[in-house]
Amino acid sequence: MSKLATSILFCALVALYGQTSDVAEYCQALTGELAACKNHLAECEALRKDFTLRSEDRERAIATENAKLKAEIQRLLKKKQALAEEKQKLEAEQQRLQQNHQACLTPLSVAEQALEAKRNQLPKPLQETMLPPLQGDNLSSRLRRFLESIDSIRNFDQQLQKPVPTILTGPDGVQREFKLLYLGLTTAYAVAPEAKIAGFGIRQNGDWELHWRQEYFPAIAQAIEISSGKRPPALLYLPVPANEGDGQ
């Protein structure tokens, strides 16, 4: 039996037994309070249901967010693993490049030293245009400088050069200015037009040797003027070094 039914029954019994009006009023007030309690309970139940629904919605949202976070964590872990593997590959590649760098550095240093040791044996105009080898660990820059020097030597050897004024001691022991024309790396022709002196030089064992011949003056003087652009090209017979001594 509910509390409301018990209250009503109690009030009825009191009325039957002729209790005072105060008891009736009390029962009436109690009935009103019970009704209010019932309404309050209904409101609480509605709030509970609303809270339950809100909690379920919140739990579903949290579960969805957790699933997204777990998926993102897995993606980041895979990316981290991929980056670690890439780092290992780069470290291995760097080590290989360092080994190759060291392997190339030694022969390049030897080649640079050998080329620099031969510098004094090259024609002076070529010496003046060649830059000294670079220093340091920048292998590509050093190799580029070395190859530029090799190209300069090759071009000088293959191309006709312009005569250069050079102070030389002539066959008469007098120092004067000669016009010197290099033909390649090992042959040069010298002429002093005013003194009518001419000769050719050859490089032997790293040193230049001059051979003066008066009869060579016309041909060498003409070759100097042609290479200077003072007269048009012509077929000339110039003295060339032979295996032993001079030759024509």
C-alpha cells in the first residue's frame, strides 16, 4: 500500500471516529505535501533521464574522439618509424659519401701537388693565368679548380697564342725585349726586330733552352707579325726542335 493511500485511510478513520477538525486539516495538509513530493519526484525523474541521455551522448562523443586519437597516434607512430628508417638510410649514405670523399681527396691532393710542382716549367703566360689550388675540404670546388687548370693547359697547348714581350739575354750577351711566341708547351720563338735577332726555345728536362740562328729571323719575324694580326696568314717554314740538337 502506498503512502498516499495510507494517509487517506488514516484521515478517513479519524473522520469516522469523530476526531477534531485539527486532525482533518493536518491530513489535508499532509495530502498536499505528498502531492508536491510526487511532482518533485517526477521532475527529478525527468532530470535523471535527461542527464542519462546527455551522459550517453557525451560518452559516445568521447568514444568517437578516442577512436580518432588512437588512429592519429597509430599514424604518427608509423610516420616516426618511417622517419627513423629514413634517418638510418641518410646516415648510411652520409658515411658512404664521407668514405668516397676521403678516397677521392688523397689522389686529388697528389694531383694538385704534381701540377703545382710543374708550374715553373710551363710558359710564363700560362703560369700567370693559372690559379693556385684551393685548400680545405670542399672537394667539388677543389676538383673544379684543378680541372680548370688542366683545361687552361690544354687550351694553351692547342691554340695559337699572342706574342708576349719578354726580357731575354740575346746571343750577344745583351738583355733586351724580345717578342716571344709560344707554340704549345715545349716550343717558343723569339725575335728582336730592331736587332735582327731571332731564335727558338725548347723545353728539355724542365728547363728552357734558347737556340739563336740569324737565318731564322725572316720566318720567325713574319710568324710573330701574323700572330699579332699585323699581316695576313701565310704558309711558313719554322725551325722545330729535333730529337738531337736543332732541326728545320
